[in-house]
Amino acid sequence: MKNSNKIAEKQDMVLGDLSLHENRKEMLRMGTLAELGLMAASLTHELKQPLFAIRSLAQLALASKGDAHSHLESLIKQTRALEDIVEAVGSYAREDTGMLTPVDVVGQSKRAMEMLSHRGRERGVSLSIHEGPDVCAAAGEPTLLFQIIINLIQNAIDATPSGGKVEVVVSRNGRKIFVDVKDTGDGIPEHLFEDVFAPFYTTKEFGKGTGLGLHIARELAERCRGELCIVPSEIGANLRLSLAGWPSPQ
């Protein structure tokens, strides 16, 4: 009889563990859907800017006002911005092939900053980028790295009060390439350095964040065989993306 009770207790424990595991999986799934919902709302905002520019430039070209060639060049630039947005969204669902290629991290950072420039202006936050000496290409997947950088800059802008600044610094140390995204916000206490990467951790108001943004960014970094962490900073926060430099042909 005692053995039967013990077996029953073990079965209950196993079933309980399975139930907790399934509940956690469901929470992650729902959280991811919520994150995608917020991203869709953000996309609506991000897409309006280049779409408005494309329409205005096309109207100017049709009316033959100004330099038509310049207008067409700007049209191409804005359509590329739209392509970047679509590619960035697709990176969330793209299967990890394990294939890495050389990526121009400075170029990706500039494109990401340009895409979010109007967001910075709206919040009164200045954006800048600095390139250290001897920076080479990094090993990674272009659209994944682009999405990570977009995510980090966007978070930095949201964390920075009006009149503050967000700075992207791309540097090299030996065979490592670093992308540091620094802001002048309130910063992150050192005891929370790992917590912010946990699923559902957020300090934003309800409905403005799911707490999955940095969690997903770290997963994407790992898919590029890189690391995403927080570096201690006296002012604001400093999130660092570390990547392997692309092997030199020499």
C-alpha cells in the first residue's frame, strides 16, 4: 500500500512538472505573439516615414520640380529602407542555418540609426555613431545583426529623456568586434544586468513592452555566435554586442 502511495506521489510530481513546463511554453508563446503585435504597431509607425517620402518625391518628379535625378535617387534610398524593415521582421522567424558571412557592422549601424532618426527627433534625443581604428567585418548573419542593432538603439532611445543622447561605438580588440550602444538615461543597476535579458522582464508601462525584446536580441546574437551583455557605465546604460571578426585573407 505504501509503495502504491509513493508511486502515485511520484506520478503527481511528474505530471506537475510537465504541467509547469507546458504552462511556461504557453506563456512564452503568448509573450512572443504579444511582442510581434507590438512590433506590428511599431512597424506601422516606421513604415509611414519612407512611404510618405516616396509619395512626395514621386509627386515632385512628376511635376518636374527640382532635380528629377536627385528625387529618383532618394526614392531608391527610401525603398531600400522599406526592404530593411521587412528583412528585419523576417529575421525573427528565419530558421538558423548556422551559416555566417562577413558583415559590415559599421554600415549596418548607420542604416539602423538612419531608420530610427525620426524616432530620436520625436523624443528630443540626439543620435551619433563612432568608428574605432582598424574595424574589420564581423562574422554573422546580416539581417539578424541589423535587427539586434535596431532593437538596442530603439531601447536606448526609449530609455533616454529629452535632451539626452544615444551613441553607437563600433570598435575592435584583437579578433573581436564590439558594438556598444550607450544612452544617457537612468541606467541599469548592476544586480539587474542578467534579469533584463529574462523573458517578460520589463520596466515599461503596461502595453508598451512585453519584456521579450532583449531576450530575443540575445538569442539572435547567439545565433550569430556572438554575445550580448551589459557593461558597467557611470552614465546611463551601455549594452555591448560582441562578435568574432571575419578571418583575414592574409
